[in-house]
Amino acid sequence: MKYFPCVLICFLFLGNFAWAQDDDWDSGWTREKEAFVVKQYHEFIERFNFDEKTPIVKFFKKNYPGYSLTREDLIKSLFNIEDPDWDKSLQNSFIDDIMRGDNPVQIDFYDDNWFAEVKCIFEYKKKQYPGSVILKLYHYENNSSKWQVVGIQEDFLPKAGVEGPFPISRDPTRILNPMSHAVDFASLYRAFRDVEGLPNYFAQEYWTPRMNLFFRELRKGSLCLEATTGVTYHLLQIDGWILRLNYYSRNLPNSGILISSLEQADVNDKAGYRRKQLNIK
């Protein structure tokens, strides 16, 4: 199996050689995998930004202090390199853009224009259907933050939307925790059954007749969320690019939250992507 970049080849070879000499193979493999796997979105950001507190940087400093790990190494390790169809020239163009000039691109958890797509199984009128909930993280001046629904992808509700004003919550303190992504948004299950607090989980600026219909069916009890089955992150905050991230669970260093697709996109392309891919107005 070929690993990219080359530093991963060297590291795996050195690690395998060292651990093969004693009975500590399993624990050695565990340490290696723990360092390389991108376990949470926060860790993806740290690695992308070449933050020294990210586990892989700490691991290299401790185990290979003579090796000069670079930001390019880490960004390349964030791609799903098990995909044989990667366009390496596109990947290199992206990295060149990120690294260019005196101010290399950084991303932040509180950036605008990135979204989480939660794939779901819904039950509507006693039948089950697949769909997705699109969420955005809102951050406020008092340093509070919360996730809110900004779009819905489904094809099982009546085709016509229902006009209606944005509903007022009886208890505005109920929110989707800003760390909900750490548990793959399992809290959506509780939120969509919280009739009194239901308006809190929807963003007013993205309210549409279709969203209103979805909301009304939830409140009536004819629609409910049965399960969440996966999360895709859509990153549109980097000038000129759109990234999608997915979680890969496998017994390899190249696993966890990784870049699953990459495309060049200008402002108009991104506006179209929001409408067509994310169903956001």
C-alpha cells in the first residue's frame, strides 16, 4: 500500500521495524494510529493550520525530533489518500494556494460559510425515508455559540411549501450545543422532539415555506427523526475552493475526518453550490 506524502512511508517503515523487534507491536500500532487519526473536526483544523498542539505534531517531536515536519506534510495527510482517483495536480494547486505569500490561509471553527450535513432517517406518516439536515454554527459577541438548522434535504413531504411566519419559542435557552458535532449531532434526536423549544433549533434568516412545512410536521408529530447515519462537512470559506470532509473508519493511519473531495469554485460557483447541493436559500 502506498502512503502519501513520503514522510508517512518513512514513518510507517521505521515504526514497523522498531516494533517488530519486540513484543510491543500492538501497543506501538495503537500509538501510531492515535497520532495519525483525525478524530474530531477541531483536530482537522489544528492539523490544517499546523498547530503545535495537534497530536501528530506532538508525536513527531517526541519520537522523531530530528525530522522537520512541515505544514505541507500535514495538509497532504488530511486527504483521503486511499482514493485512487485523486487528481494530484488539483491537490497540489490547492496546497500552493494555501501556502502562498506571507499570510498562509488559516481556518477557524467560528468561520462563516461552512456547514455540517447530517444524514438522517426520518419517519413520516409511519414510513421511513432518508434525508439530510444542514446545520450552521453561529457565534455571538458574548462568545456564546450554537448550531442551527439552515436547510433540509428531503423528497417525501408534499411538494408545495407552506407559507408562515417564523415561530416564537417559549423558552429561548434551549439550544443545540456548539460541541454537538463531537457526537455526530445525536442531540438532533432530542431537539426535534422538543415541541416547546423547537423554534430555537432553526435559523430565522434561512426560513422558507419548505422549512415551515418541515417544522409544522415535526410539531404535529407526523414527522420524527429516527436516526442519524453520518456527517459531511462542507467548507466554503476558503477563497477559490470548496472542500467536503467525511469520516473514514478503518484500521489505517489515514483515517478519521478527511478531505473526500476538492473543487475550484468562484463566488458564483459557491452560491450555486449552496442552493443546489445544500438546499440553502
